Amino acid sequence: MFMKPIISTTRDAVYHALKEQILMLDLLPGTGISEKEISVQFGVSRTPVRESFVQLSQEGLLDIYPQRGTVVSLIDLERVEEARFIREQLERAVIALACESFPQESLQQLRSNLAYQQVSMREKDFKKMFELDEAFHRTIFEGCRKLNTWAVIQQVNVHLNRTRMLRLAADHRWDELYEQHQQMVDAIEHHEGGKAEHLMNTHLHLTIADQTVLKEKFPTYFKE
């Protein structure tokens, strides 16, 4: 369902674990962390932790201040908007392809995903809902044989994902999200490309409206 990264080294394990903690809001924006505490937490030396910190800093997820410490970066809405823009262009193109030709097996996967989304909605499990949301969109790319394009999105997606996760955690009214997903599946099944593109555009523009609300509700999580 939700694709976990392949772990090959201790540094990779620490890096991916920290990145997931940041994304899943286990480490909130502005939270201070140290090499020592992370090395103790994972039972590793400081070297892989230091290397992970550097990589996460390069991705804009940690701010490292020499002699002062390291903090989880605040959410940069300029990066969020650029990620949304890239994702919108690519997702609209891919869902149009899906409406032309889409494997029945992939369509069934989308239907199954929708059923799991309903379970998450009843249980108000925002982390599972996020994973299902990601898996839903990934399945469309996979069905169109465009997983390399999906990989391109993932390179910029983490900044957008933090706002998406925050929105799911802060507001459990996910009906609109679910209904748009359901309508997308119907549009793919009935080869309604124009409708599907419009739905995807509307779907991804939800994040723009969400940003204003989230910044008002959690002002300390965002860069000025």
C-alpha cells in the first residue's frame, strides 16, 4: 500500500526514520534535536546521525545552527506552493492518460483503497488516511506505467506533505477528499478525461485554501 524505502546502511535507516518522524508530525516544526539524543534513540554512533542531519538539512527539513543546535525546519509556504504546482501539472496529465487506458487490476486497487479510506475516516486515523491518499495517487501513476514520474514528484513532495499531514491531523472532516477520490475513479472507469483533469485540479487546489487556515491555527509552525 504505502511504499517503504529500501534500507541499505545505518545512515539510510536513521535518515528515513527521521524524515518519516518529521513528515508524520512526530517531530513538529521548530522542535530541537541533537546528535546525542538521536544516536541514543537509535542505538548508533553519532556519525550516521550527523550525516543524516546534513542530508535532511539539504532537503530543507532541518536547520543546523553551529554552536547552537539543530531544529526541525519551519514549513516554507513558497516550497509548498512550488511542490503543489509541479504535482498538479504532472497529476493532471497522468489522470488524462488513465482515462484513455487503465488496467482493470489497477482500477480494482483504487476501489479497494477507497474502502480502506472509509475505515480510516471512521477511526479518524490521520496517518493511515495520509498513507492511503499517497497510495491512491501512486496507483494511478503505476497503472499508466509512469512510476518514474511519480519518483520525480517525491523529490519535491515532502514540503507539501507536511501541510497535508497537518491538515488531516487538525481537521478530521475528510468527506470532500474522499468524494473527490471516488469521482476520479468513476471518471477513469468511464473514460471522462476532461472531468478527471478538472477533479484533479480542484483536488490539489484544496491545499491552497488549507494553507491559510493552517497558518492561522498553527502560526509557529510556518516561516514568515
